[in-house]
Amino acid sequence: MKKRKKKTHIKHADFEGLNISALEDHKRKGGRLSPPLSQIANTTLTSWRDHGINEVLWAIVLRGNLRQNVCLTIFRKIIAQARENDPNYKDTFISHSALSVLDDDQFDTIMSPVLSDECAKNILRSLLYLECLPDLKHWLRHLQEPESNSHLEYLMKGVASSLDHQSQESTDIRWLKIMYCAIVQGRIKFPQTMGDMLEGFRLYPDYGDQRSVRPQIRALEITLRSTIENNGHPYEMTASLCEKAPPQWSREFWKECLDKSSCFTGEFKKPDHAENDWYFDQFFQVYQVVSEHFLEKIESTDIDPKRDAVYGLILYNLYIALTIGHSGLHRRLEGRILLRTMVENFITLKYLAHNDNKAIWQQFRSYGTGQAKLAFLKNLQEETVPSFVNLNDLFDYANEDLWQEFGDINIKPWSEKNLRKMAQESGVKEFYDKYYDWASGYVHGNWAAIRDSVFTVCLNPLHRYHRIPLIPKLDMPSVQMDAAKIVNSMLDILNQFYPQFKERVKHPS
Ligand SMILES: [Zn+2]
């Protein structure tokens, strides 16, 4: 019988296997949403990448360069070897700090499955690039020093495979640590009720549902790195190992990696300008048809706040859409900033259409007129005004509908509601959630937007994929299709108030 798929909030296959809490599972406290794990009191965060990888580098290098079954066989042999042939097995561990404390005989005994394997030994020669390894003296006794960069790739491949704490490779190494603590040190006890979980660990990765086994391994391994209750040392180090172990050396490790290898940047992708033309032409055509439609429908030269707002907001967004389609802007930071404005304009129109009464259309118009008056009065008393400000225009806009001496200035948002509320009331909250927050980040220059626009990841895994400046990013995912969808939704409103309007932006086939 087929197993029923577990219900999940994740709708994208790439993220299904990851531990990701749904937004609804976050707890709201004031203006903050906290994920479930961060709600557990007294947790100390320990980073696998920053402080975990360096301690098991030898295993990481092997796992990244050998097939899983070959590597797990070596790991199993190490556990058996330590347990059966080292008389002091309880006071040993396989981290570099722990191995540095062991005498030559102990090291050679425990590591004999590696040291007797010529392929593994050759791969591990890459460890000798690093002077910071506390147990370097042991490795130097067995391994031949590599020539210049001959073995650097093994080191990079190994670290690359385990930088992600949830990868298969890092899970395999975290399994080794648990099994060593359980079988050799005897410091992890499994109650009988957890027999099935123990079988999953013992026969890993061939027993049980790996979607459960892997997270269990990772959760348990985190506790081995916890320094609570062990005088500031990770739990995986027994008291006698702690006495002689070196202080934490992860910082030195990453510094040496940085000093001894260069940053790698990916290839710069040039945007493809040919793809601009389709939407640019479409937006241009629709702009013309909307303008003509306005003139066809005009019945009076009276001030008509509703008509002007409906057509005006649509034309305004089409203007922006045209700009987005120009010179590859749709794949650039500016495209995102402009899309966010389009989103706001669409929600404004939706809200106006939802309420559709004389007062609300007038309120929208008066607000804008008031803003022109405000800017006019502020700049009027300045000897120099910003270059983009034209005082004559401001004066005209402030007085076009009504002499400004009778016009109020509204200093609150025009609808006296924030955009989220407007979206909620007009039934487009879902749209707002999808588009607004992330696009707003680009307007405000929040860190994630800056990260996305001017930084890239150095592709050297020995640098922990740190961020380095990038030539301005010109190949972001295009915003043109989103712009087209927004325009089309607005044209639906136009058709509702001033039928018939059938023209729509067409998507390329
Ligand atoms: Zn780098």
C-alpha cells in the first residue's frame, strides 16, 4: 500500500525535506514573531559551520571525496577499532581537539582504518595545508605533505559538502559523532522506549524512514556540542580530554583558510536585451488604448475625481511598467523598487473601487492636491529649491481644483489607513502578502535587499561562502510578468467602471 504523503505547509518540492516552521507556528510577542525553537528558554546557539566543521575536518574531507557506503564503512571500523583495541577507549573522541590529546599509540589504533587505506590517506594529505590543526603532529607522522596546491581540491570539496548542517554528508558525520559517544564513550544512553530510533542509528542509513532518522541525528548531535554542564567544553569531550585539550581554535581555522586561498566569484551574466521588447511593446500599446478610451468615454469637462483616479492610476502604472521594460531595468534593483510602487498603486485603486463613493474618490484627490500645496509652501520660503521641484507646477496643481486658500492639507495617509488595512478591506490581502513586504525592502534598502543587489557569495567553500561585493546585479529574476499581471488586474477595474475595455497585456507564449 502506498504511504499517504504527510500534509505540509510547504508547497515547493525543493524545501520539503527541511525543518521549516510555518509562519502560523511563530509566536507573536509585541512586534516580533518568534519561531518555536527560539521560544525554548536557556538555549545557547552553537553553529555547525562556524565551530563544528573544523573539529571533524578529517571526516568531512573523507566524506566529501568518497562514496557514502565506503566512508560509513571506514567510520564503523573506527568505532569498532577504538572500542576493541584501545584500553582507554572511554576517554577518547574523534574530534581534532580530542585526537591531539591522545598519544601516538592511541591515535594509530583508533585511526588505523583510515591509515591503512591508501585512497583515504591520499585524500587526507589535504589536511596538511593547515597549520592550525591541534593534532597535526599525528597526521604528519603518517601523511606525505602535498605539493603546492595538488590536494587543495579535496579540502574544498569536503568542506563544500558539509557547510550545510542539514546536508547528507554533514548528517553522516554527525551520525559518526553520536555513535562514537554512544558506543565508545558510553555517554549516550537510549531508553528502551526508543528502541526503534536506536535501530535507525545502528543500521544507518538502511533502516527506518530517513526523513525522520536524519533530523533525529542532527538534533542529538547539537547536544554534543553544547557546553552547558561541561565547564565551557563541548559535551562530546570527556573530563580528562578537556583537561589537556587546546582552547577553541575555529577562528584560527577559518582565518587560515581565508589567508591561504583566494576568493572565487562566479561568471558575470550579461542580461539578454531581446527579452525586453515583448512587454515593452505590450505596455506601450495598452497605454495608447487606455488614453484613447479615456477620450472616448469623456462626457463632461467637469472635475471628475473617480474617472481621473481610475485612468490616472492605470496610466501611472503603465508608465512605470514601460520604464521597467526599458534597458533591462526589469532585471535590476530599480525594477523591484518600481514594482513596489505599482503594487501600492494597484491596492489604492482596488480600495477606491471597493468603496466606490463620491467622498472616497474626492478624498484621494484632495490628499494629492494638499501634498502639492504642502510642498509648494515649504519650498516657497526657501531661497534654493531641489532641482527636481518646479514651483510653478506645484502652484498649478495646488490650485487646479480649488483655490489653495480653501484647501486643507492632510498630513495623515490619504485614506487614514495603512496599505495593509486597505488591502485587507478590499480583498487583496493575499496579493499584498505575496508582493509588498519583499519588494518594500528594496525601497527602504534593508539588509536583505542590499545583500541581494550588491553582494554575492564567494564560491570558495574554505571561506564559508562569505559575502563579497558584486558588480551591480543585472540578472535578477524579471519583474515584467508581475508588472503585467498588476496592470491587467487594474484594467479589470477599468472595464467594471467604464465598459467595455477588452485590451489586456498579453504574455509571450
Ligand atoms: Zn572568499
